[in-house]
Amino acid sequence: MNSAFGLYTHIRANRRRSALLLSGLFVLVMLLVFSVDLIVGALLDEGALQDRIQASTRHTLQATPLAALGVGLWILLAWRFHQALIDALTGGEPLARSDAPELYNLLENLCISRGMPMPALHLVDSDALNAFATGMNPRQYAISVTRGLVAALSREELEAVLAHELTHIRNGDVRLMVVALVISGVVSLVAEVIFRLLLRGPRLRLPEGGGRAGRRVGGALAAVAIGLALIALAWLLSLVLRFALSRTREFLADAGAVELTGNPDAMVAALMKISGRAEMPDVPSGIMEMCIENQKSGIADLFATHPPIEARIRALMDHAGGRLHAPAGLL
């Protein structure tokens, strides 16, 4: 297995992906602006479909500076407050050194060995066995671990998990995942507002007679249908952007953990314990995608952001010198 730590091609690729995701966010927002204008215009005007499309196109172009400002403000807020929001959604609390001195020492020694600034430590009050890293810059980086993980793993296994998350920070995976989370948040928010508007707003009714009035209302109905289809497309594209994030990042982070600790068996043992015990039901899916494990099964595996945990264990055993025997169910 190639070393993940210091894999500069992966780091550069993540930087490019981050820029592309931010560009994609602006495109999705413009698509949403057009869709919203199309729907609202149809509900208020009931004009012909061609007229509505032309008007919405004109309004969207006029709204471009405002949309760019809105995207910038959203990113700024996410940049500043994403950790507080994630803590609120997961129940995470900052850990002081006096709260968990051994955990602090493990992380501090790993950071010193690589000359990295030490991320903050957070504890999630959950029986699940999981961990994740967050942050957009060195001053914001944090590693969160669940109470269940700390209780179930040995010192060496905890060290391997912390090294895994440090590798995500070093390789730029964390920033990329936060950006993807911001994008999905924008699209989901706008989609929810529109659907609530349609549920509570005015209704379009076809007149009893046909003729020109019927064609106008029919055009308005078609405009609403197109707008809804475009919103659904924007939502789907936001998912595609998230699923397009390479699943190899977990293999690379596992390899980075081995390089940092020099103990492949500790990473194997940690994954074996985490397998099947990582689910946090009350945590949003976007945050689960940032965790060390978020395995899906069946059809859902087609859209999984993590490789199967048995594949990760096999890679460690085949390429990183892991010798620990895994149960038959995992390999």
C-alpha cells in the first residue's frame, strides 16, 4: 500500500476538487434561482410557458450579483460556524487536556512526529464506535471521537484512529468534505422552502372552458413542473458531487495511520471493532460521510462514500504488513 501521508498528488487533487465544488455550488444556486423564479412567476402570473421561461432567464441574469453575494455569505458562515453546527447536531463537546490526558498525549505525540499543529479534541456522547475530523483551516481543525470508541478501543487502537483522522486533515479530505456538506445544505434548504411554498401557496386550477385561458393556465402548470424538475435535478447533482468524492481517501487515511504509528495491526483491530457498531442514527447523513466508518449495504452501497470495511482490512493485511487474523465474516 502506498503511503498516504505526504501524498502530494492526492493533496493537490483535493484542492482542485474543492475549487470545482465551490464553482459547482454557484452553478447549482443559479439553477435554483431560475427554478424558483419560474415557479413563483407561474403561480402569480399564469402566463404562457415561453414567456415565463424568457422572464425567468432575464431575472436570473439580473440576480447573478445577488446570488454570488449569497453564496459568498453562506460559505463565510459555514467557514466560521460549521464546527458549532456539527457539535450541535452530534452532541459533541470540547475536551480539555484534564478531561482525557491519555487521549491528548496520543494526539499530541502524533502531531509532534509530523510537525503538525494539534487539532482540538471533541467528545461525542454516543455508544457508537466512530470518529471524524472537521475544519477548514489549521486554526479550526478538530477531531471528534465517540464515548463508545474511547471505551471499546485499546490505547494502540485509539492511536491508530487518531492517526487516521490526522491523515484526513493532512491530505485535505476534511476541507473537501465540509465544502460538499455546505453544497448539500444550500440545495436542501432551497428545495424545502419551495416545496413548503407549493403546499401552502396558491393553487392553479384549469378553467371550465378551454381556449386561450386554458392554454395560459396549462403553460403555468408546465412552468411549475419544469421548475420542480430542475430543483430535483439540482438536488440530484448535489448528491452526485458528494458521491464523486473518491472512496480511496479511506484507504489512503488507513495507510497514513500505519505510517504514523508503525502498527498496522492496531488499525486492523480498530476497524474490526468498529465494524457493525459505527451507526449514529440521530446524526445527519452528511456528517456520517465524514466519519471513519459509514458503511451501507445492498443498493445503498452503490452510493456509499466509504469502501467496505472488509476491503480496507484486506488492504492493510495485503499491503501494509497487517498480520492480525480477521474473522471470516469480515474477509
